[in-house]
Amino acid sequence: MSRKRREDKQFEELQDRKKRRLEESRRRSGVEANPAKSLHRESGRKKRRGEHKREKKQPGTVFLLVQAIVSAVFMIALLLLNMLPLKYLAAAVLILVVLLILTAYMIRKHGLSGRVLSVILTLILAVGSFYIFKTYGAILNISGGSEKIDKMVVAVLTDDPAQSIQDAKDYTFGVQYSIKGEQTTDTIEQINSELGGSISTYEYGSLGEQAQALRNGYVRAIIYNEAYTDILEDVFDGYSDSIRIIYSYSISSTVATLGNVSNVTEEPFAVYISGIDVYGAIETNSRSDVNIIAVVNPNTRQILLVTTPRDYYVEIPGISGGQKDKLTHAGVYGVDISVVTLEQLYDTDIDFYARVNFTSLIEMVDALGGIDVESKIAFTTSKASGAVVDIQNGTNRLNGEEALAFCRERKNLDDGDNQRGKHQQAVLTAMIKKMMTPAILTSANGILNSVQGNAETNMGQSQIQSLVKMQLSEGGSWNIISMAAEGTGDKQYCYSYSDSALYVTLPDAASVAEISAAIDSVMNGDLLIEQDE
């Protein structure tokens, strides 16, 4: 082989090696020798990178979407509650939008920390929405009351073997028709319907005769309104412990329409606050141990609290036929009867009522974190009031149990029931003042839990909402003045129990006239100044 041929062959081999090294290098770098294949692969890589980016973005979008939905629910709850002024609603919308934008920025720039922020904000808004809906439900539950319930019962002595009405079908039942006899008739008809026959009855002339007949064994069962139990307890020591209820029947009726005030944020109005101490439905008729009229003038921001002693000896219009009775007994015939009784006493109109079970007072005061109650005297409550508490002259920090004892005590007070009424006003005043502070924000849930089933008013839902909205919009404090009707103790026969004289409080005419004038003054927009005792 010639030299030239050898050189040509070596050159070709060198070129082949260079070509193979170039192809190997391209394969290692991902570049195809074929441009079409290379372009296809590059497009696939870009598509996969795009899908990967969308996968990374998708979780952040979900977090933002959930936060936006919960924010919308929160605003719907606020609108439904209808208690916030427009400026607060606008501020709430702005804050929610800003938080949503901030969260979006955090997720885009910081990923995980942004998603954590979104979760926290979503949870806060969800909890807030829950409590707003709960508040709305509570207001809906306690407002618009129009029903009163009479609970008729059948009682036997505790040692009687009868455990149910079926066991007593052959008994003779003691009855009386002198007070609300139609209820007794309705109850007998219901019992006969359930037993499929007619029970035997013996009529007595009064509630006292009826109860005494049971105690003496002349009859083995009696039919009466359970609201009379407290009256019988006052007459017969240990009455409640001596009997057992084997049957009950509820009779519902409508509360009479009161007042005509519609705009409670512009017109003065009066509310009768009835404090009862019973178990069961708040609508059940019973004696009223607390009788307070709250006269409210929203224009002068003044509240007059008037307390009338439970034993005040007054006529019960439409019931007692001119005879007199204790004010507390008016509640036995319905909250509307208590209202008309007080309207006649003070020659005024009362627009609304609120029934409150005072056993819930403990929970309400504790929910507020305690209250500061002003007492004008020093004394110690008795065990009968529920707790032994040393009360100082001046400001007293009380929890729920202590506040209830302060309200109930009368045995260790020189002025008895008169002074107890003033103490009830003092507790109510302290609660109103505490509710006007930021403490109401942290206490709202506890207060709502305590009033569920323990309070009712005929004031409409929209009226309650407008009052709260007005307070939030205008802020500021109210001038709260307290007055208490005076009287002297005595024993007199009462319409609801005529068998023997009961302890009563004879009204002091000058005190009643002074209160009547004060009510007119507040209604007319005059400012009152509380007088020191």
C-alpha cells in the first residue's frame, strides 16, 4: 500500500472517530441528531414543566377559594344578625378583602407560610360565623313571645301508692271552681278522655279547703294549677314535701297585646321585667318574685328602674273583681295580668314585658366575670338565700351565686321586702353597666347559653336588633335612676287565697304618686337626678 493511500485511510478513520464522539456527545447532552426528534422531546419537557407548575399552584388556589367562601358566609351572618351599623359592615368587608389579598401574596411568595396563614384566618372566620348565627338564633328564640301556659296538676300525698293517673282512676278528686274554674273543667275532660271513663270529683269552695281536704284524707287526690303551689307553701308548712305530682296537663293561651310603640330607638317605652324562679317552660304562669318596670327614653339616654314589692296589696284588674291581692299572685294569671295591675297602680302604659328565670342569674353574672354591686347597707345573707355572703356598705364584687343571694335576701334586712327590691335593682344596674363595656364581647357566648330557655320577651326581633345597633353606633353611657315603692307590713285576706289572712305590704300613696310622676318625667324627656337616701 502506497504512502498516500495509508494517509487517506488514516484521515478517514480520524474523521469517523470525530463523528462518533460528536454523536455520543449530543446524546449525552440530550440533543438529537434529528432536529425533529429533538424539538418533540423539548416540547414534552416544557409540557411536563408546565404541568408541574400548575400542580404547585393548585393547592394555594384551593386555600384561597375556601377562605373566600368562609369570608362570604361571615358577611352573610353579619347581615342576617342586622346589629352592626353600616360603617362597621363596610369596615368588615374591607378587612376581609385585605386579608384575602395578603394571603394570596403570602402563598405566592412564601408558599407554606401563606397556606398556614390562610388556614388560621379561615378557622377564625368559621368560628366567628358560628357564634354570630348562634346569637341570631338566641334573639329569635327569646323575642316575639305571645304565649302563656297554665300547668294543671293532680297531686296525692307522698305515702299514697298511686304513681300515675291510671293508678288513681277510682279515687275521688278534690276540685274548686272559684278561681279559673274553666281550667279545672278542661283538665277533668282531658283526664276522662285518657282514662276512657269519668272520674269522681268533690267540689270545695276554695283552694285552701281543697288542699286541707287532701291533707286530712277526705279525698285522695286534688286537681289545681301548679302556680298555686307557692301560695299553699306559704300557708301549710312543708306542703311541697308532703305531696307528689302524678299527672300534669298544660293549657296554652295568648298573652294580651301590650302598648303600641314601634320605633324603640326614637320613642320612649316601658318594659315590665318579671323575675320568676321556676323550672320548665319560661312561658308557664307563676308567681313573680321580681317586679321591675324599666322606663327607657332613647332620646335622653335615660333609664328609670321602678321596683314594686312582691307583696304589694293591690287590685288585679279583670281577675279579682275589686278585691285586693298580692302583686306576686297576679303572675299566676299571666304576665299580661301583672302588666295591667302595674299599669293601674302607676297610671301609666307598659309596652313590653320580659320574663326572666332568676336561676339563670348565676350563669349570666359568671359569664360577665362578676359584677360590681353598690349596697347602701352592710349585712350578711342567710343560708335561705342560697349562700352566706358578707355585704359591705359601698361597692361589692360579686360572682353569680353571691349576686343571687344578694337579690333574694330579706330575712336579715330591717326593711325586708322593700330593701330586697332595691337590691334587685342594684344587681340589674350593675349588669347593664358591665354589658356596656368590652366585657360583653368575651362574655357573649356564656350569656347566650344562660338565657336560652330562661328568658322571653314580647319585643320583636327587629326591635331588639335596632336597639343594639343604636348603642353600637352612638356608644356612650346611659343615666340609670332607681326608685322603689314603699309600704308597711300587714295581714289581709287575698283574692287568690281567702281562707286566712296573709302577709301583705300596704302601699304608701305618696311613694306611688312620686313614682308615677317620675315615669311621666322620663317619658316626656325630663332628666332625673337620683336622690341620696
